[in-house]
Amino acid sequence: MEKQQSMAKQPPSPSLSLQEWETLLDDFGSGSPARCARWLPLPLLDLALNAFLRRDFASHLKPLLLLFIDDLLSSPTSAPPPSGSLPPLFDALRSLVLSSSPSASDPSPAPATALLRDQFMATAVSAAVSSLDAPLDASSAALLEPLVEALLTVANRPNHGPDRQSRAAACECLRELESAFPCLLADAAGHLWALAQAERTHVAQSYLLLLATVVRDIVLRPGLLSSPTSILSTSVPLVPFNVPSCFLSHPSADRDREPSEVNLREIKRVLGFLWERPQALTPAATMELVSILTSIAGALEQHVPTGGALLKVQFSGLIYSYHPILCHIVLMLYSGFPDAFAGEDERNIARRLALMAREAHQPLVFRLLALHWLLGSPRLGKGKDSLAPLAPRFYPGVFDPLALKAKKLDALACIAASLDTLEMRRKGEEDGRRALIVKLFQDGLVCISAYKWLPPWSTETSVAFRTLHKFLVGVIPHRDDCSDEPQLVFLMDSTIFSTFQNMLVNLALEHHGLVLVIGIFIDQLLKCKGHQSVGERLLQKLDEHLLPKLEMGYRLTPYFPIFERIAENDTIPPHGLLELLMRHIVSISVKHGPNSGLSLWSQGTKVLGICRMMLKHHHSSRIFLPLSRLLAFICQCFPDLEVRDNARIYLRMLVCIPGKKLRQVLNLGEQPSGVSPSPHPGSLFQVPSPRHLENIKKPGSVSSYIHLERVVPLIVKQSWSLVIPKSNMEDNTEASNVVGISDISISPSAESDKDGEMNFEQISYIKEPLRVMDANVAEILGVLRKHFSCIPDYRHMPAIKIRIPCTLRFESEPFSHVWGDGSSTFDSEEGETFPAMYATTITFSSTAKYGKIPPCRVPFLLSEPLRNRYDIVPASNSFEEGSNHRASVNIELEPREPMPGLIDVTIKANAENGEVISGRLLSIAIGIEDMFLKASIPPDIEEDEVSGYYYDLFHALWEACGNSASTGRETFPLSGGKGAAAIHGTRSVKLLEVFRDSLIKNVEKHLASYVVSVVGDPLVNIVRNNGIIRDVVWENDAEAFVNALVPYSENVPLQLPYFDEQGDAENLSPVKLYSSARLNGHLF
């Protein structure tokens, strides 16, 4: 640190010490601009070159100095100009070459010195190429002369053994310069040919490539071959080197001149010499040499037309080698000179590539590469007729890797598509062609037939369906438009498509696990614009041939993904699917047992989901009759209560809502991204309608400034609840004119409905003969009789009343804008004037079964005070009881069934100026939580026995709903003695994927009064400590853990692990929700 501070204060010295060089190299190696900036004022290039040429400099730092010089000269920000940086660099290289050249006293320099020299040559060439841009002017070209001369000095020692690596490095550097600056070595071509002929060591490869590069640039530059002087002339000495005049001249001056006979002869000599020397080259060098020769032959094709044929004769035998690069050379010649490889030569290449893919001793990459070459060649890949005889070679082997199998199947798909083209169909021999296509299709899939019993997510399954897709789309690729009718008919008539349809139906019937994969496969076709019609045709095939063959019952579950896609497609008639679902619902309703609660709920929910899709994607008139029958049967006969309720909702929607608005209702939950939901709970119940500009004086606009709101907002926002809002035409009509949505009875006539109702009301309790029952059943029946004896018969007695507290308020500014400022009243407390309403009457109506709702009256109400938009508004709906700005309104309901719904609100009031204010307000949402009632307590139950009574009642009802065999024939008299009830229920447990703390907090907040017992040490310890749930039965005994609520089998209870939100280690242990920890509750 002290050293760095002293350097910052004192001016730098002209030379750096070894320690300073290490610090400099470390700073530049870090890449930090701050660390590099303090060294930039120094002449870094001169210092580095001087240090490198010193013999006493540390040898381990010299390679790092060369890397530093290379980075310094190639940097776009800190690099000095080429005129100032390149001459000292090239002079240093020249002095190093001269000092390390072999002599009589020292024929072989030290290996370290030779390596430094080779690295210095590469650094100098890299600096020249990165600093100078072609084409060069005379001054820039002169900068290269010392560098080229130094490199030629090293290369001009053929067959000299000790420095052969340096000579090879010099040749490679010269080749890079020639590639960067073409024709720089044009005058040295004759000398380079002599050096290449004289070299006999392994570095002859570098001399050959250098010679080929120089000759190629000479041939490609216009005008050079037209010179009467031979291009291989050695009249100009090799050293000292001067930039040739042709390098600086403009090439377009001699563009139209023909090559001279002398130079054409010289070029043929060089080509003959070069293509006879591939045995001296490595495979990579051979490919580079052939690439150069191909360029030369292509440029001289007009003057030497046999060049391509000669190259084919010389190198076509490389296709039979086992090196991929050598095989690639032949394919490169084939793509460059396709006319030279005609007939048998082309077939030989195809056979050889097909044979490579079958050679098990070859590396997998080489075998895959051979298939890529075969299918990707311009003529072999497109002219697929030649591949048909090779089809047996493409059948995958048993032990082939999966990637190779997939590529071979691609080749078979390619051949099958070529045989199924229109041209092949016109050639006749229809039966033989179809048989070959089917054989390719079926036999090719034998090697991956394991996908039929492997999991759907296995790689074999992916390969199999990828192959099916290749076969199918090969007839009409993506570049064609399948929407064109002729193309579509052509595809539907193809052998591949007909075979594929039958195979798809058989796969779906025999292997249930593949149904989901088949659905994804069809989705892929439907999403493609070119093959959408193909996917729709496959769905029609499944609808026609798969659905009639399916067995009813729970085995139908795997096919629901296919049913969903059929229901979403409006081109397929829905009657077949609806009939199948009808038979399925009848089957599971008849065959359900006491332990099939969750399965029934799952099946019913899936069927209703398909019904919803049909309502969204089909016209109501097309599906009305079969869908209404299905929904009506579910409403009446399906064992699960929740499914029946939802089916009733869909049935009402189908009957009462027009098709276009029905789709809007069903799409209500699918809100577009970026649109925030309304904070008002009732907004979820409103049917969306097109917004339009309406007159603010209309009665219907009062809802914009008069608000009737619930005091306690709904917790559960059930968007599936349905009420049809009245149109503006009905705003002034009486509530009795509202057409509601009523349950639909599937009876032959209205008369039979009345008879059925009369018979139902005449049900009485009839004593049955005595029967033998165990003590447990007798105890359950006793609890149930006591419970039902406390329930009034609401058909003959007043129904229970439910009160919904609400608040009425209105805003002053919009009210005054509509009705004028004359309707204002002075408020002595506030010292302000506010608009007021007098003799307000609020009437209610509903299409739900809530009975007659009495109206409410408010004598006097002031508007709310004006608020600044920056005022803080309380989040709750709390208000002062004695305030004149808000009025308390209680809505009294007499519900006949626990169903959510909407209450339509109409208001009439008088303003100060005598005008009558009337109109409709926003509807009040009634939620399922408003229907929560605690079970009635018999009069003989003491206060300390209430928790035990609720506990016994819960288990009695649970047992009665789960096993109707013991209580199915029992009827229980109701209070009043006029009617009786029978239990026909289904166990229903909802599985919630929530965190443990969230679940417990919500239960304690909203359902505490309905919990009758807590089972299990984990829950007992957590819930009891909070003190919110009280007066319940706490069961923490291990014996109480045995009976789970919903076991999947008789012996194995349901295990549901859940985790804490914080993810603590002690909270990550799984807890058995129903077998070792459960909350039991009642909602009656």
C-alpha cells in the first residue's frame, strides 16, 4: 500500500521493476478501469517490448507480457494508433527472429526460446489483423512488410528439423494474413509452391494450406490470371518482401479479361499437386483443403469444366471411411457439384449414409450425423423417391439409443410421406403403395412399443407421439395451407391419416394412461393454423368411434380430457357426448355405495364442467334438449348435494338466459389480466351488460348516488349465484311483475306435479314393525329423533327469519346536480346545509325462495358531507347510531332452502322541492354464510351438556349420511306432529390446499360457533391455547384417532400432510388431518 502511494505521488520511472510488472499485469488482468487508469500515462508498449527482449527479465513473465501486448493493441479504448504501435512491435519480432535463428554454433535454439518466438509471431499477426482494416492503402500496407518478411524468413527453411514447429507456426501466421488481406502474398506464390514441394516433414500440411489459400485468392481476384506473366514466377525474390502492385490496384479494372493459357496451365499444375497430397493432411486439414479446391474449381468452371468431376474422382472414396469429417468432404463436394454425382453415385452416397446409421460400433453422434446428412442434403432430402428402397435399413434396432430411434423414425415418416403424395397416387399400384405405407407406419413403432405401458410422461411416449406427428404432418407440411379445400380433401384421403385415426381410437380404448397424451397431441394440431382442421377431424373420429365403445362407470374417468376437447369444439355435434354422460351419471348414481362420497363428487363436478364448456361454446338451441335432460336428472337423482345444487344453477341458466348473455355470464370469472376486480361483493353477482350513456334524470340512475350496503360484507363471494337483472324498461313496474327463475320439474304435466306435491304433504309417520338393531344404531336413532323433534315443520308454521343489516346513504353532490339546490336542509350541529330525503320507502324482491320480504321505511335522511379527495375514509362500514347521514335498514328473509342469491331493491322518496325520487338500487347479495344456523337444543339438555349433545348429533348425522342401510327406512317426526323427515344425504369433505395457520385462523374467525369437537394432539394444543373455540369436546386420546371421516378404504385412512406458512423445521412434519387431527363442525 505504501508502494502504491509513493508511485502515485512521484513521476513514473522509464522502466519498471519486476514487482511493478507483476502489479501491472495483475491490475490489467482484473479488468477494473480504476486499477488500470494509473498505468495508462506510461508508454506501456515500449516498456513491454524492452522488457521482453531483455535476457535478464524473468522468463515466467514473458508469456504474460505477450498476452498483455495483445490485449493492449486490440483494446478499442486504450490502443495506440497503428502507425505508432505496429513498427516497434514488428522490429522487436524481427530482432527476436534473428537472434533465435539456427546457426552453425547453435543449430537448435532452446525449446523455451522457440515457444516464445512462436507466441510472439502469433501476437504480432493478431495485432496487425485487429488494427488494420482491408482494403489497405499504400501507407498501411507498408506497415505489414517487416512482419511478412520476418515470417517468410522463418518459413524459408524447408526440411529443417529442429525448428519445424516454428516454420509451421510461421506458415499459419502467413495464411491468416493472406485471409485477412487477400493477394498480399501473390508475388510469393512461386516460392511457396517450391517450399511446399520441397517439404517432407509433417509440417508440409501448413505449406500446402498456405499455397492453396494464396492460389485461391489469385483466382478469385479479377485480372490476375489474365497477366501474360506466370503467377508462379520466382523472378521477385522472397526477401526482402515488398507489397505487390496488384494488392494496391482496384480489382474492377481487369474484371472482363480472360485468363491466359499460361496461368490456366499453372493453375492446373497446382491443383494436380494439391489433390494428390491429402495423405499428408489430417482430416480437418483435408476438409479445409477440399473447401479451397472447391472454390477454385467453381471459379474456373467455365474454363476448366472437368474440375468438379476430377475432385469427385479424387475424393469420393472418402465416403467409405469411418471418420465423420472425411465423409463430410464428400457431401460438401456433392452439394457443390451435384451434376458430377448423378445416378449410381448419388444412390451410393444414400446407401452409405443409411449403412452408417446401422453400424453399432460407430459413435452415436456419427450415426445421428449420418441421418441428418441424409435427410438434410439438398437432393437426397427432397428427392425422397430414392429413399424408398432403403426403408428396411431405417427400422430401429432393439438396442439402438432412443435418440437414434427417433431419427430413424423421422426417416421412415419422410419415406411414407413421399409415397403418399399426389404424384405417387397417380402412378397406380394403389394396393401395393398403401400396404407399404401401413407397414412403415406400424413396423416403425414396434421398436418403441413400450410407450403403451410406460407412464405418460416417459421419454418413450414423447418419442412415439412425436413420430405420429411426423407421419401425420408429412403429407401436408406447415408451409402448405390445410384450410384450402383441395389440400384438406387430399389429406383426409391419405393412407397415413386413415391408418392414424384407427390407431388413435384403439390406443384410447386399450391404454387409459395415454388418453391425456392424446388430448395434448390433438391440442398441438388445433393450435397450428395449418393443421387445425386435422385436429378437428380427429376429434370427430373419436366422437364417432370411441364414445360408443366406452364402458360406463368409474372406468370412464380417464377419458374426461377427450370429452372436454370435444365439448369445446363447436364443429362436433354434442348429442353423442351428452348421451354418454347421461348413461354415465345414471350408472354411478345407481351403483354408488356408502364409501363413494368423494368419488361421486369428483365425477359429478367433472360432468358439470363439461356441461359448462358446452354452454360456452355451443348455441343454446343446439344443446337445449339433451343438456336439459342431463341437468334435470342430476338435480333430482344425483347423490351428492353440492353437485345437485350446481346442476340446478346451470339448468336455470340454460332455460332463462339467452345464448349471448349466457356466455358473458360464464366468462365472468375469466377476467382479463390487468383489470382489477370490483371491491364490492355484489358486483360479482351482476350480469355484465354493454355500457351506454343514459340520462341522469332517469329513475334507473339513482343507484349512482343512493347506496344500500351490507354492514358485514360477504366472506364467500360465490360468482356462480344467478339473478337476472331487470332491464331499464322494467324499472317502474311492480315487484310482482318480475319473472323469477324457478326450479324445473321433469314431470309429464303440471297436474302430476300438483299431485306429487299433495302426496308429499300427506306423508305421516307410520310405525313400522319391530326389527333387531345393535346398540350403536339405536343410540344414533335416539339422537336423531331428539334432534328432528326440535325442528319446526315450516310448511305449516312460520319460517325462521334471517336478518341482513344494511345501511342507506346518499351523496350530496350528484344528488344536488340532479334535483337542484332547493332540496337542502340546514344542519345546526355542523353549520352546513345538506340535501335531504323524506318518507323513503324501500321495497325488496327476489327470484330466490326467500318468501315475502317486508319493506322498510326511513322518515328522514341527510346526505353525506362532502369529502375532499385526500380525506382519510374508514375502511369499515361502521356508522354512528344517532347520525342523520346514514339510516339502518334490516332485510328480513324467510328462506325455504339454504341457497345464495340476490335481493332486488327499489326506492321511493320525496325531495325538499316536492319531487318524487324513485328507481332501482344495486342488488344486495345474500351469501351462504347468511344461512348458517346452529342446531336447536332440546329443552331437556342442560347448559353444561350442550357440547356433548352437539358432538353426539354430529356423529349421528355423519353415520346416517354415510351408511343408509341402518337408518334408510327411518322417518323422524317434526315439531308440530304434522310432518316427518327422512335422511337422504351424502358425506362431503372439502380438501383445502392451504397452510395450517391460515386454516386455523379462518376457522376460529368465521366458524368458531359451529365447531363441536377438536381431535388430535397437534390441533388441540394449538386451538385450545387461543381461547377462541370454547365449549367443545377436546379429544386428544389415541383411541379417538382410529375412525377417520372419509377413509379411502376400510383399513387405510386418508393421510394429508400440510405445512406452516413460515416453513419452520418443527412445522414441516406431516399431520394426519382426519386420522390424528380433525375439526368436527355442524351447519344445519
